[in-house]
Amino acid sequence: MNISDIKMDSKNVTVEAVVTEKEEPRDINTRYGATRIANVKIEDETGNIKLVLWGDETDKVKEGDKIRIENGFVKEWDGALQLSVGKYGKLTVL
């Protein structure tokens, strides 16, 4: 799947892209307890999207890495689409 094909509420998203930006991870409290979160921007030849990394995923990637997301899902946050791996998805650094 290309990033340009990703739409609101897409499920079972599989995409390969390059990490072009990574924010510093930050600690947050959720209803499930404390965790870390980091936003990264990923890009392929068709476009870009924000990817939200949770927990241990925040340390897996760095700028310039080529990654593969399998079984991800898309939601809207603050008016922009964001991709998440979720508990059923998989993030692989290629």
C-alpha cells in the first residue's frame, strides 16, 4: 500500500516508508498506566503521514530508517491522519 492510498479509518494497513522526522519520546499517563510515546513522520514516493510509536517502539526507530508497518490502523487526531501499529500490528526496521 502507498501512503497516498491511506484513508481515514483504514485498517490492516501495510506500508514501507522512511522515517524523515522523529520527535523526542515523552512519558504520558493513559487509562492503562504510564507509557512512552513518540511521533514520527514517515514518507514514501507518494506522500507522508504521522506514525505514533508507543512503549518500546519509541526506541526502535531513528531518522533515516526504512520501516515496514503491518496490520496498522489509521485515525484522525487534531485534524490530521495518524498511523498506529496497535497491539495487533507489527513494526519492523528493514
